[in-house]
Amino acid sequence: MPELPDVEGFRRTAEKAAHRVVRGVDVRDAQVVLNSGPADFGEALRGRRFAEPHRHGKVLQIPTENPPADSSPGGSSVDGSSADGMPSLLVHFGMTGALLWCEPNEPPHAHDRVVFRFDGGELRYRDMRKLKGVRIAREPAEAAEVLDELGPDAAAASRAEFAARLTRTRRQVKTALTDQAVLAGLGNLTADEVLWRAGIAPHRQTTELTRDELDALHRRMRSTLREASRAGLVPNRPSWLSGHRADKRCPRCSERLSQRRMSGRTTIWCPVCQPD
DNA sequence: ATGTCTGTTTCCTA
DNA sequence: GTAGGAAACAGACA
């Protein structure tokens, strides 16, 4: 599932836990804890509060903050401790990961790999295939190591930044769009969707795109991500290309869609709306 | 049963 | 620098 819009949905889920104290961490499958042992992982988080979650591309970062200096009722104090210097939780959802907010007594799901318990609810990292998972960054520099590998967030990249990053390489535009080091957040579905909306064939070389085409691509990308993020997934609507991966007819002109594997992923486009 | 597919990423080879 | 394949994993599906 997880492309930028999905992770944006998970970010909103994580907001339910913001400013709550982590009462306990259950690592039900140590394999998804990427950079520490299960005990250390839980120990790094227990007793701290989750702060406001951030998303960069497909990566979700949940910083922590210290518990409020004892109870300060009445004061809506966000307390003194900033999230600086505190450990962060980093989540990469791989291909099948998800984050769910559950009531305390909901029975566990077979694919619940890590459970973060709070008073009155819990956050669950659920993942069937365990291609990625969670990691702990003990200080901001450690989180930066992961995030610095990524290009600018696709939903936030400016037009100029977008064009500059994309044309830095001369690869096929679909491949460049899904390269997280070029631009962070687009996956197989959103890349196909954006290219279709912009009327650009996926195998075009980035360096042969005109300024107008780059601008169109950027504009479509922003609007597509905005709409999909609101839904928390790439919609399966009839007016979207992604809704036609099965019947393989262009939603705009009804032409038979073309299909090819590009860098290992199934790529779909309309030969009429996206000419060579 | 066996093979193929999958909304991800990384590593290797040509 | 770029493209393609395989692998990590756990299914669903024909």
C-alpha cells in the first residue's frame, strides 16, 4: 500500500498518540525492529511521550518528548522539553505496512508486529510482508542519516526544485520519479497516475522534456498528491488511471492501455494521451 | 502443486 | 550513468 498518500494517512493516525505517554511497547516480531534489539527498542521509548508526527516521502518520523514536569492541571502547558535531543521513531512501511489506532482490548491481528500502548488506546504497526519496519534514532543526527538519503518531499517540492532534481539524471521519467533519492514519496501507482494526467509517456527521457512538460508534471503531481492524501490512499475511482489497472481502458479516451515492466514495476499508460 | 503476481527497496551485473 | 534481474518477505490467485 504505502506511497506518500498512504503514509500521510498513517501520520494522521499517529496524531492520535501525540503527547501521550508510552506505557509499554510490545515487540511481537523482532524482525521488523531494524536497528536495535527488541528490549532496547522498547526501553528507549517507554515513559516518554510521542510528539507530533512528521512525514517525509514515505518515511514517518515520530519524535518523542519528556513527560510533563509532574501534573500541571489547568495549564495547557506543552511543557518545557522540546523534542530536540530526544529519540525519534522512524517507520518505513515497505510494501504492506500500516499504522492503526486500536482500543486497548482489541484482539491482536496476526500481522501486528509492534504495539505501542498508551492510556486508553494503542498504536499498532501491522505488516504482512516484513520488507521494512521501525527503527529508533537516538538523536536527531541519527534520524538525519536516514532522511538525508531522500530527495525533497514530493508534496512540498517547488516547481524549480522539481525540475532541477528530475533533469539531473537522463533516465526514463518514470524511473526518475520513483527514485526516492531524486524525489521522496512517489510510488508505482502515483507515478503512473501523474504521468497520465500530464500526458507524458513514462519512457520519455527526463532531459528531453520541455519546460512546459516539466511544469505540467509538477502541477499534476501536486494536485494528485493533495487529493490522494486527503483520502489516505490512491483512490480507486473511475476517473483515475489507477482505477483501470484491471480493465486496461483509458478513462479519458477509452483506448486500450499499454503495459510494460520498467525497473521491475508494472507500468501502465495510454498510448494516445501519452504519445512518444 | 507450481508458477506468477503484488502500491518497496537494495544489491549486483552488464 | 543507466537498465535489468534477483532477493528480502508473505501472501493471493490461476
